[in-house]
Amino acid sequence: MSDKPVVRLEKDGDIGVIIVNYPPVNALGPGVADGIIACLNQANGDPAIKAMVLMGDGRSFIAGADIRGFGTGRKRAPLGERTYDVMDRSPKPIVAAIHGFALGGGLENAMGCHYRIAVPSAKVGLPEVLIGILPGGGGTQRLPRLAGPQVALEMIVSGRHVPAPEALKLGIIDELVPAGADMRETAVKKARAVANIRPLPRVRDRAAHADPGIFDAMRKSIARRARNQKAPYNCILAVEAACTLPFEDGMKREQDLFLELENADEAKALRYAFFAEREVAKLPDMPASMKAADFSKPAVIGAGTMGGGIAMSFADFGYDVRIMDATEEGLTRGMDRIRNNYATSVKRGSLAQDEMDRRLARIHPVAGYDDIADCDVVVEAVFERMDVKKPVFEQLDRVMNPDAFLFSNSSALDLDDLASVTKRPEKIAGTHFFSPANVMKLLEVVRPPRAAPDTLATAMALGRRIGKISAIAGNTDGFVANRSRAPFNSEMVILLEEGCLPEQVDKVMIDFGYPMGPFAVGDLAGLDIGAEGRKRRLAANPNYRTLPIADKLVEMGRFGQKTGAGWYRYDKSDRTPHPDPFVADLIAQVATQMGVRQKTFTDEEILRRLLFSSINEACKIMEEGKAYRASDIDVMWLHGFGFPRYRGGLMFWADGIGVRDVYNQIASWHQQYGERWAPSALLRQLAESGTSFRDAKPAPFV
Ligand code: 3HC
């Protein structure tokens, strides 16, 4: 922490430069707003100062309000006495000089200034909706006046970060700092140039006019993705107020709409998710000296669906990547698939043709191991069987530079066993991508016991550099994400045996907030994949709970979308799942054969049966020391499985129910259904001590 005050006033001749210094990103933490006001008052009271500049020290302008302060009963200055109110009353002009980020309260303060300049790499935005609130510092009133209601609506409802050159076009900033010029010098020059301009151009004095239809159109367009949420709708109401009410009344309306959100469950869950995503990067038992290696030449082995997606992830983030496959046909097919995937994005309008061409040109198909020998990091993505993966690692160990990192995309296999075929087990770790690999944000970094700290740091950094959220997992069957999800996958099929239909279960989970139901997801991923894993587990454990309905579908060649039928049936060239009476009959038949009496289920029972089974498994994972924190498991569920973000994550949601209630229910299902519901010892301990899942202390990582 720096020993400078959180806000200081420096003099640059006749210009007062107000500098915020609250590392790392200059959030508006304790003392910052008061400091800005004090410096503004001091500068306004100093006859030698003609104009002011507001800027940030370190890596950013101001990243917004201090999120840690929300929901803590923090005291906020009343309307009319906040930083931007003091700016509005300032008799001297203020120039905001933006680098890094001007987000939330940061942009709101910048909009309180009379002029805004930014370096080209800066980003501005009002991302409050992403943490379940709305811009509560005048953002919903000033942005529509500055950039127009349509732009403001889009930015505030999406929360997106707008790059400075675009912000210039939208009128949010007035000038870009020329390349090579010093930002502070440019801002001081600007302040001097506008020192005598009167009246001062205040954003609040502008008018915002909108076609009233844009608000309903926005409500309609977000209906699906904003399901069960309030913040996006309050954002729309607040921008609407900017267009219909005088400024002061609009500010009051914004305040009321903000207060409705700050302490709601939605905001609590989203704040939790924000911090969980940052915590997950921390490996508490690793030496502080642990450093990620800088890699620049990645290679992918295996040009199947996963390998192709992984290669695309590298190419999408600017890496030249080499890709190889066991056969020439496999490689050609893989490259065709990659090309088709990009072409689909171009057709949908989410990717420009020239960008597709650039990305495709970065993916280099190569014939064999010798062609990747100089690569510094390899991700293996061949067929998920140890006898297929081991020879690949033997070859890699032979040809690759001894410093190269060898990562496996296995989703379940023992990576220590895999590492044992090489002479460099310390360089081996798992990088488990989720399908589709170029889309899903989660990268599960699997830590076999012999992996060196810098290997893990490099695998974690690899994820970050290609836009993923890396989360560490222990080397246990299914690792953490899939292992914690596995009981859910079994339970959903067992529910069919007991009387549910796929479409009923899917509806419950969609209502809960998932983008797709689990049966429809199964059809998308391919039912043959799960069947392989079940076979392997049954071979290893004769007591393994089989899923006869799922196995029968696979035996019949109903693999899901790719065969036109799975849990649902699909029409040609259409991905809509249609409930299939054939499946309903099959379920009834199998239930009869198994002697299970079918009954009806409430939505709540279905939801709890699925999620509680996974909560119990997550506790087992923690008690075995295979995860650092419950919140890491939440991050995995958010980014690997589409768990609704506004519910925080599996374990956060469970805390909302209460650890004792969860335990009691699981214990009662243990009585009813037997061993598969045996409560985890950690869960029992938490229930007995009344400790939340969030505060659970997992066993030391092994
Ligand atoms: N409040 C509190 N802490 C914050 C913060 C904030 N607004 N923004 C970042 N941090 C913390 C992070 O938790 C992290 O802490 P850690 O090192 O202890 O884990 C540290 O700052 C660095 O953050 P990142 O790791 O995220 O750094 P990046 O460089 O990757 O990203 C960023 C920087 C884009 C600014 C990102 O941190 C971010 O998106 N921050 C949140 C921005 C935001 O939502 N602003 C709006 C706040 S709400 C508001 O302003 C309300 C107002 O309208 C009334």
C-alpha cells in the first residue's frame, strides 16, 4: 500500500491536478469521495488555480464504488452533497483524464467533470447491472444526456466496457490523448485551454429525448436472459426517468430504484460471484515466488471437437497455434470443423469475415511431433482413454524441449498415472476445457501431486490469457467440476425411473435460471460420452449405480442431436428438442422392469434432488482436500455448467437454504435411497456446528 494520501492535489502552474490513489484499481474506497470533494474545494478556493484535472494514480482512473462496501450499511452522502454535485457547482472547469478503467462510479465522476479525455487503451462503462444494481451516482441520468438514450440504455443494461475510441465516437469522451503523448500533460494543456470558457458545459444541463418505444423494445429483447432478475429492468426505468423527468427528479428516481436493488438476494449473489471469480485465482499453499512462465508457441494434439475448440481459443486471443492429429483425415476433418464453426459465427453476425480469416490463419495444421518440437506448451486433447493418452505423452516427452509444459485436457483420468510415463512429471498438469471449448469460460486446472508450482501457475495463466477463468482442482476421478456434477447427472435419470419426464425436469431447471435443461444439454453434448464413463466406473466398482434408461438410449444409437434423437427427438436441421412419446414409453417400461412405483414430483423436489446430491459430493471433495474453497466450486458451476449467476453458485445457493436443512434432507434421503445419499462427514460437521458452506474449511489440498 502506498503511503500517499488516497486523494491529493498537486499544482501544475495554474492547474490543480487531483489524483486518486487507492490501489490497485482506484475504487471509491473509504476516504476517496471525501478526498475528491476536499481537493475540489481547496482548488476552487485557491485563486492561483484556474482549472482542474481529475485523474488516477497507478493502473486506472477510477474502477467504481467500492463493491466491498455494499450491503454493509455504509453511509453515503445525501443527494446534492456528492462528488459530482460539488463538480456541478464548481465555478472552475474540471477535465477528467482517463486511463485504465472509468467504470461505474468512475465514469459517473468523469461525467460530472466538464470535459473528458482518455488514452486510447482506456475503457469506460457502467457495469453495475453485472453486480445486480444500477448506476446510482447519476450514471443513468447523465449518460443518456451525453451519449443519447439508446446508447445509454444499451450500455447500462449490458454493462459492457466501451473502448476509448468508441467512447469518442459516442460522445462520451471529447478527445483521445495522441499516441506517444503524456496523459497528464495533455490534460493540463486541455484544462488551461478551457480555463476561461463560460458557461461551463455541464452534462446535467443537456436534454435527453427518446422515442418511448425504445424502453419496451429493450424490455422485450432482454426478457429471456434477464429472467428472474430485477436490476436490468430497474436500469431501464432509470434511463426512462432521464428522458421524462427534470434532472433533480431523475436523480431521486435513480436513487429509489438503486435502493430497491442494493440489498436484494440478486445483488448479494452477484457480488459474491464477482469476488469468488477473483479469489479462485489464488493458490494459498503455493510459494509466493511461484511464477507463470511466458509461453508463446502453443500446440494442440488431437483435432477432434475439443482439440479444435482449444486451438480456436488460442487463435481467438492472438496466438499462432499448431494442431496435429493421429491421421491426415482426422486433421482435415478437424480443420473443416474449425472453419465451419467460424463461418457460423460470421453468418450469425458475431464475427467479421476478415477477423475470421485472421483467426483461421493463426491455426497451423502440422503432420507430426517433429513439427511441434519447438513449442513451449502443449495441450493434449486426444480420445479420453489412458491407453490412447499414454503413448502421446511418451512421444511428447521424447520430442519436446525439457522446459516445455505438457497439459492434458482429460476430463477424469488420473493425471499422476499419465505423468508417470514421462521423465518430467513436474511439468505435467491438467487443463480441462468445457465444451464448446472456444465458448465456455471455465478452465479447470488439475493439479497432480508432482506438478511443480510454476507448472500450475503457467496453466492458470494460460487460461487467463485466452479469456478463461482458471480454477484449480485436485486429481480425483472427474476432478472437481464433473465429479461434483456427476450425482446430479445420475439423479436426473433416476427421477425418470421414479415418474418424471425429461421435459418436466428441464422446465424446472430452466425456471430456476439455467439457459437449457440438463436433458437438452445431454443431447447437445452427446449421450455416448456419459455412457463411456459409466462403463468405466461400473468396471471399477460393481456397486456403481447404473442408469438403465440412459444406457438403453445409447444402445439404440440415440446419441442426441447428432443422431436426430436422444432424450428428445429433433427435426432435420433444427435443434429444437421435441418431447418424444417413445422415450416416455421406454421410461415406463424400464421402471416396470425395475419394480419402481412411479409418482408425481413437485418442482421443488426435483430441484432439490438434483442440486442437493451435488452439494453433498462437493462436501466430499472438500473433505478430501481436492478443492481450496467452496467458492471455487461455485465458479466452476457458473462457468462450466451455466448455473444462474444471479444465484451465486451451487454452494452459495445452498447457504441460502441453510446447511442444517440441507443436511437433514440428505440424511433422510440416505434412509430412503441408501448409500448414494450417505452424507459427507464435512456436511455433518458443518450442520452440527452451524457453519456455512462459504466458511467451510476444506482439508489441506492434496
Ligand atoms: N470495488 C472493490 N474492489 C474492487 C473493485 C471495486 N469496484 N474493482 C476491483 N476490485 C478489486 C478486486 O476484487 C481485486 O482484488 P484482489 O486483488 O484482492 O483480488 C483487485 O481489485 C483487482 O481487480 P481485478 O483482479 O479484477 O483486476 P483486473 O485488472 O483484472 O480488472 C477491473 C480490473 C476491470 C476494474 C475489474 O476489477 C472490475 O470489473 N471491477 C469492478 C468494476 C465495477 O463493477 N464497477 C462498478 C462498481 S459499482 C458502482 O460504481 C456503483 C455506483 O454507480 C454508485
